[in-house]
Amino acid sequence: MPIELLTLKNLAAFRRFSEAAWDRPKSEAYYRWRYFDAPGLITVMANQGDQCVASISAFSRTYCNGDETAECLEPFDWYCLPATRGSGVGVRLLKTLMDTGRPLLTLGGSAETLRIIPRLGWKTVGEATEFFLPLTGNYLLRNRALPDYWKRVLTPSLDLATATWFTPARPNGVRNCVVLPVSGMDHDLARIDGPAGFRSVPDPRFFEWLMKGSPATGSYLLIVLTVDGEAAAWITGRLHRSRGLLHGTVLDLRLKRNDEKLAKNAIRHMARALAGFGADEVRAVATADFYSSVYRKSGFLAAREKIPVLVWAGRHRLSTDHIYLTGTADGAIFPLQDSLQYRETRREPLQQTRRLCSRANITASPGRDFLD
Ligand SMILES: CC(C)(COP(=O)(O)OP(=O)(O)OC[C@H]1O[C@@H](n2cnc3c(N)ncnc32)[C@H](O)[C@@H]1OP(=O)(O)O)[C@@H](O)C(=O)NCCC(=O)NCCS
């Protein structure tokens, strides 16, 4: 079964495979954005005759720790059509990535993934905790099979309860801190890449790619915190609609120094901004104790089930004692919005950011490059 890189030449076969595998947008624009415009993305596919039967994608990203750097791959979208499963083709695809000699990193995976990859030499080097902040009654009732009447009766009091208990805490404690929502990341900002530990090097092209994205992925927000006039931290977030709820996610938070007050401020500002957009919940994933503690202190609840951090280091020696993995890879684009949402609506109106940020109590300073 030949294995090849996805290019414009074999795109037609790949599109047939993708449409059989996933409920995703089918437009040219989506395929161009998702597979060809994404910085550092590779997609490998396995063919049977002129049919593609399996594929895997990976973001290529530089990781660093002190002076050490490593070009790593973050695999995702590993999928074989059901008729081909168990034939060894899935493992061959993953091995194609492993044979590049680059280390591979991932956060959790399906039951099959967690069963298969330890046998291929992958190691669990840590665990991630998922944090969430419920913001509405709608969110609390999401898994309850209640008649609509009861939902209508219960939602207002649950809205009140979430507003009392879980309203994102007011940011405080950092002197001379100004908070700015900005429309793009530049190289100066990307140099703010803390905390210390094994982490990816921020790439402004990645955020630019997200901002240009398809309506299927939702909307993105970047907030910068300056202290005494100098950028000291930045935080990115996402809003997407899925299963009738508006989900807010904190994607990445980077700090000039490991300053707990600054981290708390950034998280609270982002949570308030996402709440201002009407999010039913705010989610975040933390692999480092420093961040777990900051989310807890910002009122987030921790999910009980942990997510393993899995690494295949190959011949590399990676110092992964303090590993910092975030939702910046496929976690930044998945899950997609409900298909009805992306067919029928345009992107969330980020142009209204100034108004929404002011509702969310973010100081918007004039003269900066605002989203509107
Ligand atoms: C996960 C998935 C991509 C794996 O693909 P697959 O083609 O079914 O897997 P393979 O046939 O290559 O490998 C399966 C078996 O062969 C074994 N195997 C094959 N080659 C191997 C090798 N070189 N070394 C060790 N084990 C090997 C695997 O360990 C596994 O063992 P099993 O017989 O006990 O099941 C596929 O099952 C799938 O599409 N699942 C649904 C989507 C999904 O869960 N994707 C992962 C998202 S994180």
C-alpha cells in the first residue's frame, strides 16, 4: 500500500477519503487553509489503487528547554477507514512520521491510540489536567435528558447560581498593568515564551493562520498584558459553537517570568472576555503544576480524569521533566463547530471586540491595532 505526502496532485483522492471519514467543510477554501496554508503542517496518506484509505497529519514545531532545541512533530487526525483497520496500515503511517527521526508529542488520544502507541516505544512523560469554568445554566444542564419545560424553568436559577459562584474573578494585584486585545502576534511578542521547562517556541505564523481560519473553527482572541509599558504576557483564546453551547477555550498563555499574579491576571482577563462574548463555559488544559495552581486559584474546576502526555523521543534525549503542552496544535482547531453553524453563519463578529472587551472589563487603550 503506497504511502505518500498529501500534495495538490493527490488532493482529489484525499478529499474523497476525508468526506467519508469526517463531517467537515467540503469547500476548496477549507482544504487550502487546513492542509496547505497551515505553517509546518504535513499530511501523509496511504493509498489502495486510486483510493486513499488512511491518513495522519502533524504540525512541525520547535520545542526548547534552556539552550536545547528540538524540531518535534505533533501528530493528529490519525484515521483509517473501518474496512482497513487492523491491517497494519495505521501503524505504518505513524511509523512514517517516527522514521523522520524527529521526536513526536501528543496529549492523550483514542482508546486505540493509547493501546497501540506504547507498544511502538512511546512513553508517558507527564499528565495534563483539564480545567473548566461553568458560566451558564445551559452548560450545567447539557447532559441532562430533561423535558424542555423543565429546562426553561431551571435555567434562570442555574444562571444565577453560576453567576454567583463561577463568574470569572476580577483581575487584580499587578501594578501598572494594561491589557490590550490585539489582532496579530509579532516577533517581539513571540519572544515572550515562558514558563521555564520543555515548551514550544511561539510562532506568529500559527496565530495568523488561525485568525485567517475557516468559519468551521470558530473565532480567536489574543490579549497582551503590559507592565510599566512593556509586554509581559500574552494569552490566546478560542470561541466555538458545538452541541448547542458556546465554548470558550484558553489556548496558550506565555509569560516573561513565572509570575503567579501576572498569570492569574491573564487568565481572568481572558475568562472575562470569553464570558463577555456569551460563552457557556471556559476550558483550559494544564500540564505544568504552575498553571494548574493558577487555574485552581482563578476559580476553575479540575476534571477528575487526567490526560497522559505521550512522547516518542527516538534517538533524542529530551529533558521533559517540566513539560508545557497546550492546545496550540490540533487542540486549537478541534472540535469544529456544529456543521449547521459553519454553513449558516459567518465567523463570530470579532470586529466587536472593543465593545465586548469593555463589557468584559478589559482596558482597551487607544492607538493600538484593534480588531475593528
Ligand atoms: C487508530 C487507528 C488509526 C489504527 O490504525 P489500524 O490500521 O487499525 O492499526 P494497525 O492495524 O496498523 O495496528 C493495529 C495492531 O497491529 C499492531 N502492530 C502493527 N504493526 C506493529 C508494529 N510494527 N509494532 C508493534 N505493533 C504493531 C498494533 O499494535 C495493533 O495491535 P492489535 O492487533 O492488538 O490491534 C485506527 O484504528 C482508527 O482509524 N481508529 C479510529 C480513529 C482513531 O481512534 N484515531 C486515533 C485518534 S487519536
